[in-house]
Amino acid sequence: MTDMAAVPIETLADEMYQLLAECAGKKNLKAGDLIKEMIARHGEATCSKDDCKKAIRILIDTGRCIYSYLGGSYIQLPPKEGTE
């Protein structure tokens, strides 16, 4: 069996962002939901939980996503200006 290259963290972050954008306003996603989805897409051989956590950290640190607390900790896109 050949070693498959790990999915780059930035790629995971971009895919997570896309997933959050698709679900915005319809479904709230937790960090665990994002991690499970990325592993399901790429397989455990190329996508680890640690990589997913790093990707989430990038999204939060760069302000592309925010944590919100709605009876649990969810990751969402930040509100657009003027839509509060």
C-alpha cells in the first residue's frame, strides 16, 4: 500500500468554510461535525483529527469563522455587516 499524501491544512480549512457557507442559516455545525465530514470525504489515511483541529483554528484565528454558543458550541460564519 502506498502512503497517500496528507490533505493540506489550508485545503481542509477552505472545504470547512464552504461547508459552513452551504449550511449557514439552515443547520448549525459543531467542530465534531466538521471533523467527521472531512474524514468522510478524504479518509482517515489522509485526514487526521489533529489536521482538522488545526484547520478550524486557522478559520477562527483569521476571522473567517466564529464560535457561537447556542446551547452548545457551534462554528459559524461571522454575521455580515448590518444583518444583526
